[in-house]
Amino acid sequence: MRYLIDTAVLVDIATEDYVSNKVWSIVDDYENITYVSSESIKEFIHLVQNKRIIPKKNVSALNIFDFVENELGCTIKYVEKSHLQTLAKLDLVEKHNDPSDRLIIAQAITEKIPLISSDTKFPAYVKYGLDFISNR
């Protein structure tokens, strides 16, 4: 099965914060293909450079690609025109207007990939076709 890990879960893994057993079992299952959005990579670099997060010792803004691809075994899913077209069709959800979150949600909807997140606002997008898995 394919899964998309959002920025919050990537940050949780990189900072050794809470990651549920369910999420770890998905990431660790070699039969699954796990993706991280290029948008999440961009957000991660921004958070590290602005000292909003402090990742574990072997993770940095410079080696985030290596960490995601080699240590986590994930594939980076780059933003495509079709993802942006889906984003353009999404209505704004009350109290949630984060453009990066919405783009990652649009990727998951377009690709028909379950999205794993810790964000409590993401279930509001289920009505648009989002398959949501909570990390909480």
C-alpha cells in the first residue's frame, strides 16, 4: 500500500517526538511505499533554518533528503501540475488556511494515497476525498 507522510509526522520523526505505533508499523513495513512531499521537505528546511525545530543529531536542513530517502526509506513525491489543479478546487476549510498543508492534502487526494498526519484539522478534508490516518 502507498502512504503520504505529512510535515508534522516528518518533524515528529526527525525530532524524536511522538509517533504512534500504528504509524511506525506503516513506515517500517517493507511492503508499503511511503512518500514525503517535496512541500514537506521545503517546510522542514524552513523550520530548521529558523530554529523552530531542533532535529536529532543526524538530521539537518542539508541532509534531509538523505534522511528521508535512506534512513526512513521514503520516496519524495514532487509537486505536479495535477496536484495544483486539485488544490485550486479545494474550498477553504474553517480555521485552516495553511497553504503548505493544503498542497500536501491536494497531493494525497490527487494520487489517492492515504495521508498520515498529526494535524487535527485534516479530517475536514475527508469530504473532498482525503483518506486520512491520524498519528494521535
